[in-house]
Amino acid sequence: MSFSVDDKTRSSSNFFGVRRDPDNCLLIIYGGSGDLAKRKLFPSLSNLQLKKQMPKRYKIIAVGRKDVQADELLSMGKYSDGFRKNFLYVQTDYDPAGVAKLKAICEQVCAEEGIEPNYLHYMAIPPKGYSDLARAISQGGLIHPPKNRNWSRLVVEKPYGRDLASAIELDESLLAGFAEKQIYRIDHYLGKETVQNLLVFRFANSVFEPIWNHHYIEHVQISGSEMLGVEERADYFDKSGSLRDMVQNHLMQILCMVTMEPPVNLSAESIRDEKVKVLRAMRPLDLAAQPPVAVRGQYGPGIVKGVAVPGYREEKGTAPETSTDTFVALRLHIDNLRWAGVPFYLRSGKRMGRKGTEVVVTFKKLPHVLFNARDHEAEPNRIVFKIQPQEAILLELTSKNPGQSFELTDTSMNFCYSDLFDTTADGYERLLLDSVLGDPTLFVRSDETELSWAFLDPLLKHWAVTPAGKAFPNYAAGEDHPAVADEVLLPGAQWLEFSKWDNVCP
Ligand code: BG6
């Protein structure tokens, strides 16, 4: 099959709305000497500068406690000249005195460079500091009221709380200083092209929308496998676990994109309203159900890519006998007209045998098989969305094997992004630009976060009081599919072998 891109495609257009030129502004990055800033934010901003998508005049003010020079901070990365020219580092504490110092610097920079005082505050700091820093920023006069001619926005990284109560508390403390429309909660999965394309695939193709419901869809699987272990992040991850780290945010966002109703228009609020409706329709987890609605796992020692790696309990920084989940599998239901009776299976794990995020929609089989299927039990039709690292959409079909008889065979129509497009932008690039442009569509609203925590809260509480003890570890590092995941399956269901789609694209 061949595909082509319409010549009229405008690379600079935002398919959710009309792009305008970004306002001149200051991007103030707290945690500016930290890992996230160096790994994700600076490279993304440098790329945006190269693509000429940054405002005509802007400055990046990296703020940190470390005593370093800007040059030193940028010495390890390959950054564009334009980015370097617009970069400065300010060493200060995140307290009122530090914010007062920062305010004076911001005003001076704006005056010297002829930049309107529009402020994008990006909190790339550990979450325990969010509330105090947000308070210091708002009380220190570094924000403008929402109706001011200049804008100020606050970008907040995940984790956004660790349960419902802490998410509400965080919301309350941020909303004391900022209006909801000034708060941009990042979920970097929403910045991925393949995740955004779920909406276009569903709502711009007349062949799929009519069958996107319980009449035709048998079940859906959403899977996020990583080969990485806990790396240097045990301090955070051991108090978090996969359910909080991956499911509450990334996988639930994907689920919403796959299942939401068409929004009335493409405004940020319309799209987010529809996601919220899905979250409201989620059937509460019945922790007594059989088969169980959720299971957890933790990796033991094993081999990943030919290298022997330690088990989670042996990793630096994890608590002895820790019950933290490095793998989870869930069975969910959305109780609305579209999805009644359709099970959704979600799973996510660290230290698996492969990296891949996929959504597989399995369609119901036809009630009657006309062809002689004696030698071939035809597979149901499936649509596979390969979110990453390969980016593709596959449609699995049954076809005729050439020959005298009507022998059946499984075939697939594959659309690989790499066949058509040079690159797909990193999630952070897209989200940083959107926050500068003031487009909150791909950011998470407070009610979305709270509903998602509310849904998972009973399970988190249950696991907190039932340590796994000797049941962990229950899979070996490097396994593709921990057996415990099978426990959530309804009779007749099975997890798909996602690795069979790994080499579909060049
Ligand atoms: C982050 C999690 O949000 O997402 C990490 O905190 C995880 O634990 C990462 O590794 C996965 O992101 P991606 O884009 O590599 O799938």
C-alpha cells in the first residue's frame, strides 16, 4: 500500500485550532539545573528555536539552587546558537526572598530586551516543593491576574499528587494563587503525535466511527512496557509504583482518547469535557470481583537485552521487602451506551523484555463463517495503534490465500509514520510550545486528575494495607509477559503477544 501527504498540509498549523505567533515572554524554569531540564526541556526549546517557532523575543531563565554558570550547565548538550543566546541561569532559593530576587531580574531582563512581562513558570522541581513555590511566585508578584493584558502561566509536572486527597490538596494550594486556566498540568503522553492521532483517526475517518462501539468491538487492550528499571529514581518510584507512575496519568489519558465521545468542537474545554465524561462513567473497581480487576507484580533478577540485572528489591534506594508495584494489570469497564459490556485491559511494567506502548482494538467475529475454516481459525479483525517507539497503525484482516480453494490467511495493512514523515516531534516540544501559545488542550484539567485518582484510590488503599511479602518478586526482569497478568482476564480472553508487531515498520 502506498500513502501520500496532502500538499496542503501546513507543518506549522495546529490541528486543534489556529496557530498564532507566540507572544514575547520569559520562560522561567525552576529546577533549571536538574535532570528533567537538561534531558527534556532544554533540548526541546533548542529545537523549537531551530524551527523558528519560539517568540521573536524571549529569554529562558533557568532557576536553581546549584552554584553553576550557564555555560557549564549547557556544556554537555548540543544546543542551537539561538537557544544559547537566549539562556541565562539564576541561582536562588525557592522561597520569598529568592522569588523577590528573581522578580527584580525578570523586570530588568524585560526592560533591557524589550520583552513584554509575560511569564511562563515551569516547575521542574520535586513535587513536595510545588505548593510552597507556587505560593512564593504568586505572593511575590510574579503572576498577573487572569484578565491582565500580560499573561502568566504555571506548568506543573507529574506526579500530580499521590492519591485523591493529596491531588485535591495540591489543587487547592495552586488555585489559591493561580486561576485554573493559568495552570498547565503536563502529561507528556498527550504531546505524542501518535496519541493525538487517535482523535483524528476516530473522528476524521468515516469508516471507523460507526463501528467504534460495543456492537462491533469485543475488547480493547492498552499496554505500556518498558525495559528500563527504576534507574536512579528509587527515591521517587519506591513511594509511587507503576499504578501511580504510569496508569493514573498516561494510560488513563490514552484510554480517554480511545473512548471519548466526539467533542462538539475542538476547543480545549470541549475536548477535556469529553474526557471527563469517560472518567465519570468508569465503573468503580470492585475489589472483591472474580476474576480480580487488578493485579500487581514486581521484578526479580533477570536478563534484559542479554545483560544480567538485579531484582527491584536489590536496586539502590528501594526499601527492603518493598511491596512497590513495578507491573500492574487491570480490567476496566466504562458504563455508558457506547461501551457497555466491553472489557478494557490495561497493563504497564518496568524491566520487561521489550519497550512498546500499544493500543489494540479487537473486533467481534462475524456470527457465521462462510468459508471453510477447518485449517485456519481466522483471527478477529484488529486495529493496532503503535504509539511508540515504532509509530504505526495496523489493520489486521482475513484474506484469501491464492489458490483453488477458499483458504483463509491473516493479513495486515500497515501505515508506518516513518514511511511518510521525517520525524515526529518529541512530546515535550509540542507541549512547551502549546504552553507558550496558551493552548491548554493537551494539558490535564483539575477534574480529570481528580477523577482519575478517585477511580484508583480504593485500589491504592487496598494495596497499601496488604503488603505483597513473599509473593514478590513474581516476574523475572526481561519477561515480556508476567503470568500474574492473566488473572484479570475474563473467561475466553487472553493477552495479545504485542511483540509480534515489533518489526512491522522499517
Ligand atoms: C514517566 C514515568 O512519566 O514516563 C517514568 O515517570 C516512565 O517512570 C516514563 O519511564 C515513560 O515515558 P516514555 O515517553 O518513555 O514512555
